[in-house]
Amino acid sequence: MSRPVSDTVPMNPPSDASSHAPPGLCLRAAREAAGMSLDEAARRLKLRAPMLDAIEREDVAALGAPVFARGYAISYARLLHVPEQIVDRLFPREAVVEAVPLQTAARGSHGRHLLDRYARRFVYVALTAAIVVPVVLLATRDHLPDPETLLTPLDAPLADVVSNDPSRIALPLQREDVGPPAPVEQPIMASLTPFYSTPRAAAPDAAATGGVAAAPVGLVLELTGTSWVEVIGHDGTRLAHELLRDGSQRTFAVDRVARVLLGNAEAVKVRVDGREVDTTPYRRANVARFELSSDGSLASGGE
């Protein structure tokens, strides 16, 4: 039966012979001399028993890093009142303090490092957007009104609209005595040329009397072929200076026209206040030149 051992274990100082013994053997001898089992020492130090056994066997590889193994061995030596110089022989201070040089396991280019770094960020942002955007759309879609309910057909009766939409309050419809419908006024057609309204209104009367429309007033040039037309006013301005095609018609006020030149006189019919005028006396080589007086008479226009 083992005798009780206090936290402070008395131990005789080691002899000169034991000072040269292996450190692990010295620690084991001190533990056995104190009557302490390996499990009891491990319990006091709050360590595992295999670790203390590895210290006594001087199995440095099983203890892990030297800095931690030296700390465990010093705590074990202090428990057994063994000088720390024995631990120094097992774990020299120089070996513990000396830093292990760091070595790069693999070498990579700077571009590869940047690519890996930003690629991970891009994937993170893309995955976040792929998850957040649909959730936001689904969350906000329920609060928006249905577009089909906002569209009400124009030809739907009021009662059907109220009954189909439960959100609207159905009010009683009051019938009112409605008199005869008011006469529908015909819309007035707006025209960009209001001066044509009088002849159009007088057209039925003309058709009823004789069916002959009033002839246009002024100098009228009707073309049955292509001809050059030049009309000059009293102030010298050119009222017309162009080549007219077959079927064209031009009308000028008599008091504004001074001289007229027709390049192909045979293809032009000249009317003055509805009266056709013969331009044969004023032609030369099928070119007619004449002057027009204020009373509508023609005179030779000269060369």
C-alpha cells in the first residue's frame, strides 16, 4: 500500500553519480523514491500519463514541439524537486530558442495570386446577387397591385365593375328621370384653308340651278404638256419661274401680274377671269410673251 504523498515531495539531493545519469532515468528514480505512480503525477500536472512516460523514456519525437515539451519537463521536475539542469540536458535552451527557418512550400506568380484573389471575390458577389435579387423581387411583388385589376374595360357596365372588384364599396344606384335626348350636334370640321368653305357650301345651289360650277377668277394657266412658265409681277418679282408638267394648273391675281412667258405655248391654255384667251398673236417659235393689264386684256410683251 502506497503512503500518502503531499504536493511538496521531499527528496534527497541527487548524488554526483545521479547527476551524470540520463535525465529521464533521474526523473523516474525521483518519482519512484517519492512513492508516486505515473497516473498520480499526471493527475497533479493535469497532463496525460503517456506524455510523462515519453519524458522518462526521453522520446523527444513523441512530445511534439520542443518549446512545449521543455515546459512539461520543467513542471515534472519541479513536482519531484529535481534540479532544472537535468531538463536542460534533455532539452537545451539553444535548441528551443532557435527559430526554425520558414520555407515556402510552393512558389506562385503574382498574377496567379491576384487572379485567385479576385476570382473568389467575384464568385462571392455573383452568388450573393443570385440569392438576394430573387428574394427581393419575390418580397416586393406581393405588395404591388395586379396590373390586370387596374385595367377596366370601357364597355363593362358599372355594376359589373363594382361586383368584380370587392375592394370597391358598392353604392346604391339612384335612377333619375331622364328627358328626351338632347340633339346631337354635328362636329365642325376644321380646315387649314377656310376660304374654300363658301364655294363648297354654294355647290348644292349651283348644282340645283344648272349644274355648272363658277369659273375661277384671275389668270389661270392649264397645261396639257410640259412647258416652262415665268410670271413677273409689277414690282419685278417672279411669281412663277419653273417647269410645269402635264396636268398642272397655276392661278394668279390679275392685278399682280405684269408679264408672262410660256416656253411651250401650244401646251398651255390661258384663261382670264374664266375666259379663254388666244395667245397665237403673241407667239414666236412656239414661245409666247405678253403683258396683262388690270382689266384682263393682253398686249404684246416684246422681245
